Amino acid sequence: MKGYAMLTIGQTGWIEKDIPKCGPADAICKPIALAPCTSDIHTVWSGALGDRHDMILGHEAVGEVVEVGSEVKDFKVGDRVLVSAITPDWNSIAAQEGYPMHSGGMLSGWKFSNFKDGVFAEYFHVNDADGNLAKLPEGMDLGAAAMLADMIPTGFHGVELADVQFGDNVAVIGIGPVGLMSVAAAAIRGAAEIFAVGSRKNCADLAREYGATDIINYREGDIVEQIMAKTGGKGVDKVIIAGGDNDTFAQAIEILKPGGIIGNVNYLGEGDFVKIPRVQWGCGMSHKTVRGGLMPGGRVRSEKLARLIMTGRIHPEKMITHTFQGLEGVEPALMLMKDKPRDLIKPLVLL
Ligand code: NDP
Ligand code: ZN
């Protein structure tokens, strides 16, 4: 089969591989919609995970089942399915401890385009199919469905990590597709004010539509000064980090009230340390909490988040700005993600 792969750090290309083998609890799917992710860019061009050779990229897919293992109960050949980017081993100890995304070791629930071939291929393998697939709801837009692989569950996880409550004022740093979904999730959770930090106009427009009350342009001035000015010098209850770099933590700590929580879902692709400023962290005594997490994955989560789309509570398809046709489309779609033109929010590939 054909697949689009990371050849080594900084290089991608088309390769041929054998069709993956199906274990007893697994499924083999062919993609019907695919999306590249900013994480693919960190993986290839920053070498964030270390070197990988001829590893097929991609972890955001909607698929059709072409084979199931003998132990799979709820899925059959021909089913159209939502596929989570994170596919834990649900019978692991880590999953029982509440951290399925770390089953098999830290971050090891993230298998596609990390520990095994990803979804940018004619076929891909899904472990633990009953735990990791969900039926594609009848009538769901394929662009919205593709956002259920990663953008929605990750953006929402940032809000879960920050534990947003009714009436909180919240800063969402970064309003690419992940941060936009954090804005939508914070609004659903009852945030009073949402300060959305970004600079691309269409992201800012969509952030407002999803519930942001203020747009903070980090290119037009220090975000700490801007957010402190808007909150009368008090800062915010919660911060979700979905963009920026290692220095962003310093800003997040500064704008956070004592007792506040940072939920980070940003993938820090470079450098050895993140910065936590000593004084603004109350010399270690501020009760300002930093939580960072890989989204959990799994069927129940996919099904629950899918309901939010089917009932019209979220409109993730509005984030799709560029659409390509056919598997070959993953190459230009990925290059768009790499170059991030200012009119891009999220590309989609339909097969
Ligand atoms: P984008 O690149 O589309 O968005 C990044 C956002 O951050 C943009 O709004 C950008 O603004 C903003 N930004 C960039 N630099 C700064 C800065 N210095 N200060 C403040 N804001 C800044 O990324 P995605 O939405 O696709 O992904 C966000 C992150 O989430 C990535 O790191 C990705 O790898 C990670 N991720 C994590 C997952 C997880 O499970 N934890 C899963 C999936 C993704 P501008 O408008 O100028 O572009
Ligand atoms: Zn992703």
C-alpha cells in the first residue's frame, strides 16, 4: 500500500509498505477523511519525538472498516467510523488508574505516527477496536467528524485540565483549531469572559463566534499587559495554553490569579525547559497549578463529543478552510500546515 511518511527529521515523502496485519482485537480501516495536524509538523520538522524512519504520518481520520479481528464485538466490515487520534490499551493498568493516554508508558496511548504507522495511507491499523472506534453518526458532516479525532477532544481537554467553572474568566492562549475548540468548550462550561489570544483574522472571527468576549493580539503588544489591563490588574481564573512556545508558560503564570489553574495542551516541540517565573509563581507559594495533558481518546469520549455536533452545540466544520480530494491531497495539506498561510485554520482531505 501507499503511504505518506516521515523519512527522517525534516524530510517527508511517499513510500510503499505492506498492508498492516489485524490482531484478534483490532480493525483495519481505509480512510474516508483525513486531516494533518500541527503535531505532525512538530514531529517531522522539529524532530520533537526524536528520529523516525519511514513512519507513515497522520493521526486524524474518519474511516471505513475493511477487516476486524475475531474478538471484536461491535464493529463489522463496511462500518463508517470515527477514529480517535489517541488509541489506548483499555485493559491496561494505566487505563484503570484513569490515565489511558499513558497506557504502555508516558504518551504511549498516542500510537499513530508515533509508535506505529499513522493514517495517511490506503489502510491503517486500529488496536483495541471496540475501545477506540465509534460509529460515524448518520448525516454527520465529514469535516466535523474528522475534527473529532483530535481537535475537539484536545481543545476540550485543555478546558477539563483547567477545570473551568461557571463565571470564570478564562484566557485561551492560541486560537488555531485546538484553541478554538477550547474557546467553544469554555463557553459551554459557563466561562463569563474568554480572552482569546491569536493574530490571524479568521481565527479571531471564529473565536468570537464560538464565545470569545475579547481578542488579544500577541503581535500588537505584550499579552500580560493587555489581559491585566482588561481584568483591572487581577488576572484570570483559568488559562488554557494551545499555542505559543516555552516562554508562554511565563506569561500564563503571570496572568493567572492565585489559586488559578493552567491547562496546557500545547505540544512543546523544542528546548529543554519551560519557564515558570519564580516571583510571579509566588516564590513557590501561589497555589497556581500547572496541568498539562495528552487527550484521553476512546470510544465513549468520541460518542459524547459527537453528540455535541449532532445537537448543534458546536460547529467544528467552520474551522475547515481548505479541502483536498484523494489520498495524494495529504501532501499539499501537510505543507499548508507547515507554512501556515494566514487564511488557514484547518485543512481537510476527502477520499
Ligand atoms: P496552530 O499553529 O494552528 O495555532 C497556534 C495558535 O497559537 C495560533 O493562534 C497562533 O497565533 C498562536 N500563537 C503562536 N505564537 C504565539 C505566541 N508567542 N503567543 C501567543 N499565541 C501564539 O496550532 P493548533 O491549534 O493546530 O495546535 C495547537 C497546539 O496543540 C500544537 O502545539 C499542537 O501540536 C498541539 N496539540 C496537542 C495535542 C494534545 O493531545 N495535547 C493534540 C493535538 C495538537 P496566530 O494567529 O498568529 O497564528
Ligand atoms: Zn493531531
